[in-house]
Amino acid sequence: MGLLSDPEYGSVKWVRILKKIHSPLCFICYIAAIAWFFMLANKEFNNETYFSENALLPGLVTNEFNGEHSANQFFKELLQELEEKYEDSDEMPVPWLIAKMSQMHLEVYTHNFTLNYPLGQGQVYKGTNVYGILRAPRTSSLEALVVTAPFRSLSNHQKGTVAGIAIMLAFAQFARPQKYWAKDIIFLITEHEQLGMQAWLEAYHGLQRESASFYTSLGSFWQPGTTDLDLGKFAKGFEWITDHSKCLDPGTLKGRSGSIQAAINLEFHTPKFKYIEVKVEGLNGQLPNLDLVNLVHKLCVKSGIHHSYKNSYSWIRTRNKMDEWVNGIWTMLGMASAQIAGVPNGNHGLFHRFGIEAVTLEGRDADDPAGVPPRVHSLSYGNFYRLGITLESILRSLNNLLERFHQSYFFYMLAATNRFISIGQYMPSLCLLCGAMLIRALSLWVTLQKDYDDQADKLTDKNTEKDADVQDDGEKDDEGEDNELKAKVKDEMDKDKIKDENETDIGFSVVNLGGNYLLVHLLGYAVMNSPLIFSQIELSTACLAIGMHNYPLGLCIAILYTPLALTVGVIDRKGSGVCLYLKRIVCLALHPLFIVCLALIVYSRVLFPEESLLSMIGRGRDAAMQAVMFSIVDSMIYGNWLFNVASTVILPTWLLFWQILCNRVAT
């Protein structure tokens, strides 16, 4: 800061160079960042997947699963139970599940939980989970694996999960008499999708309703007694904002096992399927260890099951480098869109925050609502036998683990089922975007200071010329001495006036904008109610910090708002207003809520092409409003901080830019 405050800093060589090249340099950084991201999809710029954990020993065991008949029988019985007793109800057949697990001699328990809907004015939802524990004969229940499946009623708009529950029960029946298990296996069936899973995980880890929820206590120093500053006294009357304990009551578990090492979530609606989609994205874009993802894909290949991830399909391998590159780009964009949303695309996504690696296996048909892959109709069907072999191979590999997953990557992107991009390869693209914003900010600072110095020099030269003219007139006039005295007095008055004007301009440009900057971030803080009260978040710094945890989200924010940050600058009152109004239009177009509405309008066009334009606009607007409310609810129940990011980073930054563009600052 000493260099920037030095009156002679304008003569420094790097300052003069920066003022000349900052615009093309920022533009080059922006384009290079986008090009870098797309180049990563090319095979020459990413890596082939490999195993870092040697203890997994994938595929080295002889498969013994023989429960295909049992799986088909469980499927028929469960379907009949639902049609006869639960056709008009969304309840889970708890007695039937308990009976089947008890017949296998598992330790069977039920888990009750309650949700007090945070914005529902007294609405209460209750649910029940059913789980059975297979105790390992070789250990004392110190470690465990979880096989889970969500329950969906026949009236659910989503695909059913009856087949997933059936194969889970068949595998439990097969695994019960085996003697090689070194870890307990928990077979869990959850009600109300992710809500039941969140409640079970909180109860398993001892998080009660009276205590602070898991995501509010992690790394928080804003707790009574932890700091000298008691911020709780400022929140009197607003306890509902931070009281997350009233939302979800996880209840207690009557039986539990040891530390959970990994989890597999099953979502299958029919006994036959064309291929398996492997889901990895979790809450807030968190990912499982890459070794687990590689293990699932490798064992699917060994078991003869076709598998996919986003736009990458195991049965399509082309030698055309351009087609392979395009498929890699679409796969990366699909992964980025899932992480940007911050919402897990399966029950597996809630395990990651507890340090448990988990993935979801979803069975898909040729006419699946998610889309029709190329050449899918020519694929042979998968069945319960192949799925059982795959599940057995995965669990027996996990059974070999001597410690938690830690050797492979936790931060990565997938360009194909067998190609990945590490954090060291994709972070430079985000750094280039943030570097462009930092260069622009530094350029604005030095330009503002230099313009003020130039203005002061011009005013000084003008006064000097006045003095010369006055002296010439004084020599010709007999009252020269009096005129000279008057000129000096006038000169002093002009200098004082100029000084006052300069101080006013500079005070507005720095103090006023600084005050607005502080105000909009305080508004963001009020919305988010974050305990990080002393953090000063800048856009570029925030993008880097977010990108370290959720790279696609940080990259998306940087790509959208870097152009806006580069267009914001100090505007002369005498300059043309056309450019200013164009910048204001761009700023309005990049408003976070406007972007969400526009995206949902386009999406409604894809889903309902027969509707009129006004209907699509109305549908998109309503969907955007619901998305904001659901984000608030998810933040309060699950700890999804996407809404918090929007309220404390994106929206305040946009407000600051709008404040700058709506006030012409004289330079």
C-alpha cells in the first residue's frame, strides 16, 4: 500500500504499462480461462483413471451370488403388498419389511423422525426408516458398510424403487451366512427420500434435536462462550433465523454399528434394465473419493453391465478424436450443472459431509425420462443376477479396506467413465478469471489516483496563467499594485474553491462507494446470518474460495460476473451516456434472479413446447420463486449453502456494481 499511496507512483514503469495494457490483458485472461476449461475435455489434457488404494483389490474374488430367484420373489411380493394395502397411500410397508429382515436373522430396528416444516406455520411431517444390521463374524462392530434404498410409493411421480429394495433383501439373504465379512453391513430403507436419510445420519452420529445441527456447528466460532463478543444479544426476537434445531427432529436409534466407511444407494424400478447410471454429486457439490467411483465403474465392466456417467457411455468408444472431445465437454458440463445446483441427486449425497464415501447406482431403460443414449436399443438387458454380482464385488472390495479412503482425489472432474481431471489441472481456469478481476481493480485504483493528480495539475497551470495575465495588466495600469493584490486574493479564493471541489469528488468516489459497499454486504449478511462476521469477501477472492470447494459453482460465478466487473469503472460527468446505459442494461440482465428466471423459462420451453410465450414466462417466474423458497428450506434442513452464496456474494456484488453505474463520478 505504500507504493500505491506514494505521490510519485504514477511515474513507476509498471503502473504506466498496466494503464496501457490492462484492458486487452483482462480480455485475454477471460478468453484463456474459458478455452482452458474446454481443452480439459480433450484426451491429451486429462488423465486415465487409476486406483490409489491398493487394498481394494477390485475384481480378484470369485463371485458366489446366487440370489436372482430370491430377488424376483421379493420383487413380486413387495409389489403385491403395495397394490393390495398401500395403493392409495404413501406410507411405507414397515411391517412387511421388518418381517422379511427378521426372517434373515438380521438385527432389525425402526427409526422414527419428525420434520417441523420451517415455513409451514405448524406443518409437521413424520416418517419411519427400517434398517437391519448384519454383524461381521470376524470383528467387534468397529466398522460398517451401508447398502440403502429409498422407498417410493406407487403414486410417486418418480420412478419406483421396488426392484432396488428387492435386490437389497436378496443380497442380505445371500450375505448372512458368509464368514468373510470384516465389517458390519447395514441394510437401510428410508422414507421421504433424502429427508429420511438426513434424519438417520444425524441420529446415527448422535445429533439430537436440542443440540445444534451438524452443519451449523462445523467450524463455527459464533457459539456462546467461544468468543468474548456475545452476538446473541443482538438477535433477540429473531431466534427463528438461527434455530435449526426446531426443523428436523432425528430421534434416536435403538441399534447402531461402528464407523461407516462407505455406502451404496440403489435406485432400480424394474428387474431388467439397459444400463446403470452412476451418480456421484452430493450436497453443495461435494464428491466422493475417486477410488470409489473408479471401483464401481471397473466392477460394472467386469460383471458385464453397461454403465454411464452423464454423457459418457461405456458401450460407446469412438476413435474420432473430435467426437470424443465433444462428448467429454458435454460430460463435464453435465457434471458442472449438477454441482452448481448444490442439491444431491441421490441419497448418497448426504453421506459425504459425514466423511462417508457414497455413490448411487440407478437402473435406466431405453426410454428413460433422463434421455435416450445412442445405440441404447441394441444393448442387452441387465438383470438381478448381474446386479447382484456387481454389488457383491463392490462390497467385498470395500470389505478389504484397512482404513478410510484418503489416497485418491476428492476434488476432480470426470470427462468420461475412465477419464478424470485433477484439481491442479482445472483450477488455473478459475485463477485466470479471478486474476482478470484483480488486474481491473488495480487499474481502476491507479487510474483514479492519476486522474486526480492530472486534474490538480491542470487547475494549477490555469491559475498560473491567470497570475501572468494579471501581472501584465498591472504593468499597464496605474493601479497595478492594487490589481495585483486583488488578483492574489482571488487566486487564493480560487485555490480554496478548487480544493473543496476536489475533496468533494474524491470523498464521493471513495467514501460514498465504500459505504455502499459495506452496506450491501451487511444486507447479504443479514440474509445469510453467517457467523463469519469478520470476513471481508471480495468477488475474486470469493470465487477462488468457493472454487476450492465447488469448482463449477465458482467458475460459473466468475464467468458470469467477470465481464460485469471489467465494465464497471469511474465515469466522467461530461462523457456520453449511451455507454453508461448499455452497461446498466447488462447489469440488469446479469441480476441473479433474472438469470434464474431466464433459465427456468428456457427449461419450461423444453418441457412444454406447446405453450405460448406468456405461459412460459409465467411458469418460469413461478418456478424461480419456488426455487428461492426451496433453497431457504434446504439451507435450514440440510445445510445447502447455495442460497447463502447467492445472498452474500452474488447479490451484494451486483448491488455494488449497480450503485457504481448509477452514480457518475467526476474525475
